[in-house]
Amino acid sequence: MKQTFAIGIGGAAGQGVATPGDIFAKIFSRRGLHLNAYNAYQSIIRGGHTFLTIRTGPEKVTNMGDRLDLLIPLNQDAMDRHLRLLGAGAACIYNSDTIKPGAAAEGAELCALSVSKLADITRNKVAQNTLAVGAGLSMMGIGFQALEQVLAEQFNKKGDAMVAENIAIARAGYDYATANFRPFARPLPMTTANRYAVLSGNTAMAMGGAAAGVKFYCAYPMSPSTGVLHWMAAHARKAGIMVRQVEDEIGVVNMTIGAAHAGVRSMCATSGGGFALMSEGLGLSAMMETPIVVIDCQRAGPSTGVPTKTEQGDLWQMLGAAFGDYPRAIAAPLDIGDCFKIIPEIFNIADRFQCPGIVLCDLLLSEGRLSVDPKDLDFAPVVDRGELITTASSGPNGDGVYKRYKITESGISPRAIPGVAGYTHTAASDEHDEDGVLISDEFTNPTKRRAMMEKRMRKVAGIEAAVPPPVLWGPPDADVTLIGWGSTKGVIEEACEILTEQGISANQLQIRWLVPLQGDAILDILKGARHTMIVENNYSGQFARYLRSETSFVPDGYIRKYDGEPFMPHHIVEAVKEQLSGKSTLSVPVHEILV
Amino acid sequence: MATALAATNQVAMADLKGKVDPDWCPGCGDFGVLAAVQKALVELQIPNHNVVTISGIGCSSNFPGFINTYGMHTLHGRALAVATGVKLANHDLTVLVTGGDGDGFGIGGNHFVHSMRRNVDLLYIVMDNQIYGLTTGQTSPTSRLGMKTKSMPFGSIEAPVNPISLALAAGATFVARGFSAEQKHLTELIKQGIRHQGFSFLDVFSPCVTYNHDNTYQWFRPRVKKLEDDPGHDPADWMAAMGKSLLWDDEIPIGKFFERTDVPTLHGAEPVLNAGPLAHADTRIPVEVTRSFVEELM
């Protein structure tokens, strides 16, 4: 089993859970360690309970894992919720002035810090956080210098006195732990070979947009997609991107379409509720053949649902968005690094085939954080704008010759942007002829309608050919094949490793492109599978139903979770075992952590 | 809204004729609006490829198909949102938004208010016939109290919206009203609206001869009074404009109610556009900038 180390920091919103998290993340990533962070929180600005899990290790860390090595409860509530989950070898650092420890498992160390004795709490309200970070790093075997540097950066803006004060507090915690607490059994290694960037999926998608050449981004704030807007807004002027906050998501999608029509790559992001408002606009993008990219960061629904919790429950909304038949592409990023890469890819598809592209992300990736090799953040990806006429000489001459919706074998008609002399035309939401003239009313003609419908739908074959088929990971001949889509990639991967260690060989088929689905390739992969299970973060098995509708494939079992929290590896491992023993074909793991 | 002029006298009425003739009912007020827009573009000598005419849905929203400019026939109520995107992506374009009262004040009411407060640089012409025409005659947001329609057969019990007062309150920087039967006057207002830098709102009485038997040409003619004929009218006076906007029944003002030129346009206020329209921008971000984006995360 690979070496990992997980820290859980819990407290009320407003108690400063994020800052120690950021400090640990910086120190780990600069040490050449990978990390994955997930914050379970509630839709409340002050109070409630928020629980941040940071897991690190020398190899890739793809999910939050199954166990905690270090718990830092910032209040009694966090202590009460999480202490019982610590096993032998783990430790809990807590402020013994205000928090009473519960009964810890055998071998789990309770590390009491009397914060009032170690720091001046009248001056520093978050002294307990800083002390705990110092103490924790000492127990992990990490030199103090790393912390000193990060604290200096963290408090730089607040002046030298603030920096010195925080370093002194951290030092007190560090030294106290060195003298009084048992260090962890396996100190975290250090490599100088790698340095990683630590980013959220939202930041990754925003940066991916910038890399893809997005010049227009707009949004209405909605969790968990708002991080995309925040990155875009903060970096707009440096990146030369027009970023707007719009009155509603209907305005968002239509503004995006307008900017795209005028010739720039345009993107927007929302969550399920906002996407529902955008639905009609998706149809407009398809009908006018104006390429846009819409990101949907799924949260638990229906309706306002659970705004701060994750789910993969929007698949059918994406499949059915807007009425009528039209070509579209839907892709689900597999991890946070992929959130970056998928944006230029889907823009190329949208631009080439002049249709909407949808990125189906979820809260787990959008707001989770991952260490990514900076080399994987490629700001010079392939950009294919498709058949775009931007100057009077760059396409067939206009003046009566140019037909915006020319019927072609590929279904793609060269697209002229406004401002180019000789190519004036109308792009219409009503059905239209090759020349853009509306045929929905008095000029209606079944032959023309059929020809235009077939022209647009011919693009589907082109999109299918442009998208790679999925691949099977792991040994081809395995006892069990786990099928997932999008964000569950990491946790399923680790579940496969654990199963294999336990004598059950497992492989994984993770779907990234949902439309086009590449059903034949999927059937080809699955025809040799011994025992198949579909793993997904929703109630009804949305992907299982979709796969069945497209391919008639029915798996041997299903593993589903719809409590708002992501899967942990052991949830899948135990479900696989349960199903292999014939006890069930549907497992719904219980989330043991109360967050 | 502001505009780029043609280098030579080359824009003629024939250049602006659409691919098909309008399919409006004979006598529809929208014919007059179309003719006035074409005349204004000729008089201003704006090449048709630099103009984007954007509409929503409804009788009057079929407008872009009847004029030879770049056109967009979008969704019901969404023309202003689409137009904002077009203008921000390429502010060199002259953007005209055309539509009806249901499209603009009903389903599109939210975008109407926000586009005005943003001072998006475009001319928004509402062909206001106080009725839903394309859906065969239902009450619109500007239908008068008591008006009987298929959807309110016993008479409307809802007060109508006052588009002029609403536009003034929402911060439109050019607010005017025309009458499609007053061609010269209307053409002049369209020219002023195109020239104005910022959001120009032009509400045009455009009678529906099929479904609105209350607000007919005959009803409007004796009532409309040109503000330009009133020597005491000062378009810079917002309070006075608001007062004038409340006049109805016996005397209904048409003309320019209000204009101010000291408010930055949306595209003018955003430094990202200083280097020119984004539609012509280099899509690659300089390496030193992208490197700084990654460094922030390390």
C-alpha cells in the first residue's frame, strides 16, 4: 500500500479552517509531495461544521482516503464528531483549554495543547490554529523552516509584526510537540525533484479556458461554480478576458452566445439550477450553430437541493437540455488536472462542429484541490477554431454567393463573423434555409426542414470521430470491472488497488466523454468482463440508465451514493465484496463521517 | 450608440433590402420602422457589414430577416443579452436591437432593466403595439387597463408598464419615443439613437391593425405631440423628462425625452477592451503572464 498521510481539520465556519489547510498544502506541495484536499462544508457563513481533509503522499493522491492520521478539532463539536474515527497510530491535537477529549481508540494519541499557556490569546484569536499547525509539522518530521517561510508569505500583507507574532506562536507549538508528543511512525519524505501547483477544479477550468483562448466569460454566482467566476474576474485584465456578472443565467447563456457569434471563444459556468435556466439558450446555440462552452458544476438536487454537497445527478438534465434534436458534446473531467485539459479539447469540438459543448463537473472536483504538475497546465494547447471566416478574403466570396447554413456533407457550414464585408446573413433561432431565411412561418417547407435537420445532425458523426474511445485501466482479465464516470476516477482507482491487495483483481472503465458515448467501444471492452458494477454519485443510477439506453448493456451490480458526500475507497471495496458474495446487486454505502 | 462611418458615399437603400419581403400584415406599423431604420443607415452611411440587427421573437422580431445587415433572430426576450455579448466581443460593430413590447417589457423585462443600467452602447427599438400579435392577440405589458383581449376577455385589470418612465428610472442615457406614421421624425430619432454613445431606448408606436382595435393610427394621430415642437423642453433635464413621460390620453409626447452623454459606456469602462475589439485579439496570453498564473498556485 502506498504511503499517504491525512489531516482532518474541523470547526465552525469562520473559525479559520481554511488557513491551516492552505499552510499544510503549501508545505506539502513544496516538499515534492502530492496532495488532495476536500472540504465538507455547509451553506452558512458563520457557524455550523466544516471539515477539511488534506491527504498527502509521495505518489499521486487521488482522493481523500479512508482514514485520518492527524485530527485537529477547533471546537468541541469537531472533536465529538471525528475522534472516534481515529485508529492506532493516529493523533489528535486539540486546545485543552476549551475542548474535552472523548475516548480515543487504542493506539491513538491525544495531544493536548494549552493554548492560553503557549500563546497570548488576547492578542491572537486564531492562536490555536497556528499552534496546532506547528505541533503537527513537528510530529510529521518536517523542519520548522518550511512553516516559517509559508507564514511569512501568508501574513506578509499584514506587516512584519504580524509575521513575527505568528511565527513565534507556530514555533511554540512546534517546540512543545517536539518535547511532549510522539512523532508519527513514518515521517513524510521530501523530494526536491518536483514542485506542484495546488489548485481547485474551478481554478483549473478557468485557467483551461484562458489557455483555450476564451475572451468572454460571464456568470451568475452559484455554488459550487462560483470559483470559476472568481478566478476569471481576478485575472481578466492580465489575461485579456472580458468578464461579466450577469442578472441571471438566462442572460448569461445568451450573452455568451452573442460574444461567441461575434467571433470570440465564450464560456460560462453554473450549477444545476442555473443550468436549468440556460436550457433554452443551449437550443439557440445549436440552432444558430454558434459554439459555446457551458460548465455545469453539479451539486445535490433537485431544486436548490444541498448547495454545498456533491452529486452526479445532472446527467439526464444535460442529455435532455433544450427541446428538439441537436448535436452537442458533453464531457466529464476525471480529476482536477483534467478540468484544465478538457476545456481546450471541448472548445475545439464546439468550434469545429459549431455546437454547444457541456462540461459536466461536480462539487468534488470544483471545490476540491489537487497537486498538479505545472507541466500539465499547458497554456499553448492546440486551438482549432474550425471553419471560421474572419476577413473578407478568408473564405468563399460573399455577395449572394455565401450561404451561412450551406448544406454540406459534414454538416459544417463555414461561419462568417459580423463585420466581414460580403457575408451578411441572419442567424436564426427559427428554422431557416441555407441562406438563413426563416422558414418557420410562411416559407415552411417539409423538404427544406428535413434537409436542415439532417445537415445539423450529420455533425454528430464528425463529433464521434473526433472523440477518443474510453480505455480500460488495470489488468484486462480481472475478477471485477468497476465502471464510473467523471470525478469518481480517483476513488475507484484506489478501490481497485485495495481490492487487488486483498486478492480480488479489479480493473476500471472510466467514462470521460458522455456525448458522444462511443457505445460500441464500451461494449467491446465490457464483453470480456467477469463481473461489472457501475459506481456513481446519485440515486437512480443515471449513467447506468443512460448506458443501457444507448447500448442495452446491463451490469451485474450498482454502487451508488447520494448523501451529498463523495465516495471513500472503502465504501467501494466493501460494496464489491458484498456483491461478489452474492448478497446484493445494489450497494448504497453509509457515510460514517458526520459532516 | 456610436458608430463607424463609411469612407465613401456608398450605402444605398438597395443595399439594405433583405433577402425576403416582410410578411407583416398589410398596414402594420412595423413597415414604417423598417423603412426608417434603412433610411437612417443610408443617411449615416454605415456599411451594412458593420451593423448587427438583433431581435427576440414576435412579429416585429422578424425584422433582422428583412434588412440586409448581419442579423440575429434569437430567443423570446433575450435579444438584449445576446446584443450585449456581441457588443462586448466587437465594439466596432453598430448594434441595433429590434423587438416588440411583449418581448422587451414582458419576458425580457429583466434584461431590459439591466442593459440600461449598464449603459450598453446600442440602439434598442421597441415596436410597441400594446398587444401580442404573433400569438393572435393577447394582453401585453403595455396594454391599457380595461383593454379586452383573448387572454383577458373581461378587460385587463393590470396597470400597464410605462416604458419611458421605466427607461428613465433604470438609467438609460438616451430615451425617446417615435410613431411609425411619422417617418421623418422617426428616422431622425433613429439617427440620434445610433449616434448616441450608450444605451439608446426608442419606444415606437407601431399599430397592430389586426388585433389592437383600441390603439389605432386614428387613435394616435391627434394625440401625439412632438417634444421638438415644445420650446420649453430640455432633453438634459431628467426630472422634466420624467414628468413628460407620465403624459397620456389627450396628449402623448413623442420625440427625445432625455439624453446625457457623460456616462461611460459598458465597453468604454472596461480596460480589457483598450487594445481593441476582442474579436480581433490574439488568443494566446503572453508566457510571462501564464507563468505568473501557475506560480500563484505553488
